[in-house]
Amino acid sequence: MQSTPLANRTSRIAGFHKKSPRERLDLVAAFADLSDSEVAHLAEFGNLAPDLADRLIENVVGTMTIPLGIATNMRIDGEDVLIPMATEESSVVAAVCNAARQVYEDGFTTSVSGNLMIAQVQAVGVSDPHAARLRILEQREALRALCDACDPVLVRLGGGLRDVEVRVLDSLSGPMVVTHLIVDTRDAMGANAVNTMAEAVAPHIAGWSGGRVYLRILSNLADRRLARAHAIWRTDAIGGPEVRDGIVSAYHLAEADPYRAATHNKGIMNGIDAVVLATGNDTRAIEAGAHAYAARSGRYTSLTRYEVTASGDLSASIELPLAVGLVGGATKLHPTAQACLKILGATTAERLARIIAAVGLAQNFSALKALATTGIQKGHMALHAQNIAMMAGAVGEEIEAVARVLVEGHRVRLDVAQEVLAEIRRGSRPSADKPE
């Protein structure tokens, strides 16, 4: 592949979107001076057909393969479930397995608030915003007819507009009249459906309000679509009262301090995002909704709660928006997502949300237990050491050998891994406690 001279490189490539994935890749390779092996790697689409990838997003040149693991031991609402999780981070799948094993007999109990999504229609320049609010509310049935006409199939399946709310908001540019269309989207995530409805009613809201409509789009703060999970870990099964109290104390810090809560909730999303991604759902929408919900009180706090029961056991719960679906987009088109849904046995969006909430709670419990006992690094670094060993060039049995030395020596670093690998290949025995 002949590279393009640096002085002649330009990102202005006419008709790039009209070219085939391979043609685009060749242009990128010339621009970036990719090697033949790098081009060959990017040209391998794995288990996703190139023509499908080319239709899922724009300007496709390849795919980014993420490991897909299975979390075991999960019992949710009395049913055993295997959990597909797509993630590049070590220890995430293992954490769910371990947490679920420690509560397997009782398992997780879950619930959802429903499948309601919110679309917002923003009207500005309204001279009498409070009266306009009432005028819009008086048109509830007209709004219902307009919205339901946008998606007769959804209505036939039992969905459609459920309610209308109108808010008057003070803003930097003056009062705004914001109409919320509350829509039951059934087994779809629902973004396309509610956005279509918002656009359909926008001219009517402009007329009723006497203002000008700008934004008309869904809200990812799906607080009408909450998923909840609860579990009780027996104190004698998790290491005794000291461990239990350490977990509660860690939660108390996350509840009180946004610096801790951000990391606390990130750990929750490690598990949640992995299932969302595996099922072809929108990780960014779920992340946005979860973090906004964590700040609903006016300060950012924990998505989970930990308490001690009357019998002295550890009670844990989680509640967050989970707007996931089984139909539409990658969920319906991606063959891996379809296989993952089959593994989960989730036949409704509500069931999928329940499962995901339980996974988030399991992930969080494991993280807090590690923090309250051995520290987060012990288990994580044991797995991370294998990645470092591979980065150093270890293959086959060398990976475990190098990783073991790194962990035993408490020096999980690339330079140490390179030294250890060199010693292994020379035939000398590596030392775990070699001085710095």
C-alpha cells in the first residue's frame, strides 16, 4: 500500500460515503501509512457481515471486536439466567459471578415501573406561558390522536400516548413552555417512535402556545421507565459483621460524596453497560439516564443503597432508568445481539431491564466487598497482569507464567513483564521479588 506524502494529506475525501468498506480502508491506509498487517486486521470483519456493518453506521472500514463473556450463578425472580456481557475490562464478568454465587439460594428480586418514554417539545417566545400551558393541556385528546397516528402498529400492540405534561421553565433566555409526551413504547427502546411523535405535534403546539417551537426530541432521563433490583447477602456468607459494616460504610461515603459516587456508579455501569452492549442496546442513553437520575435530588449520589436487616444481614437495592428494547436498531439486526437475547431468555423489554438491574447490583456488591476486605486491586490486578503479559509479547503458557510472577511480586508493570518474559525465554527462573 503506497502512503500519501504528509504534505498532501487531506481529510476532505469526496464521495467517501459512497465507496465500499474496502475502498474506504485503502484510502485510510494510504493516509495513515498503515502496514499490510494492519490493513489485513482491519479488513477482517469477524462475525459481523461487512454489508450489515456498512448499514449500521456510516463510513465503515472495519469492526471493533469486544470480548463476550457469560456471567453464571444468577438467579433472578426465581429463574436461573446466564448473562452475556460484552466488555474489554478484566474482572467485570468475574465480579458478577462471585456476587451472584454468594446470594444464589435467595437470588435477586426485581421490578419495573413500566415502558413509558418522554418526548419533549420546547416552545419559546410565548407571551403568556402559564396560560399557554393550560391551552396545551386542554388539547390532550388532539395530541393523543396525532401521536397515535404516527405509529398504528405500536397502538395495536397496546402502546401509544399515555399522558401529557406541560412545564413552564425559567431559562437564561426567558420562560420556556416544555410539553412532555409520555408514551408507552412496549418492547422497543422507543427513541424513533417518540421523536416522530414530537415532530408531528410541534406545529400544533406552536399554534396553541403562540410561540416558536425549537427542540422536539426524547429525554434520556427515562424516569418513567425505572428498573429495580433487591437482594440480601447473609452476613455469615460474606465474611462476617466486619465485612458487612465495611460495605455499608463504603456505601455511606458514596451517598455523601460525589467524588466517591462517580466511581461507585461507574462500577455499577461496568456490569450494566456490558449487558446493554451485548444485546445491541444504546449504552450512551443508559449512561446518560443513570447519571442524571443519580443527581435528581440536586446533588450527585449513589444509585444503590445498603442497609442492615433486623436479623443482621446485608440488604442491597438499586433503582435507575433502563430504557432498553428488543426490537429496532442493532438489537434486531445484529446477529450477536440476537443470540445474546436468546441466551438471556428475555422475551420482553421489561424482563431485560430487570435482568440488567440485577447485574448492576451484583457488580456493585462485588466492588464494595473488595474495597471492604482485600482492596480492589488484588482480584483486578491478577486478571490485569495477564493483559500486561500479553502486551509484553507473552504467548501460550508464557502468559500465565509471567502474570503469576507480576502478581506475586506486586509489580504489575510492562517493563517488569518484559524482563520476566526475557528470563523465561532464556531458561532462567524468574524471581517474583526481584529488587527495583
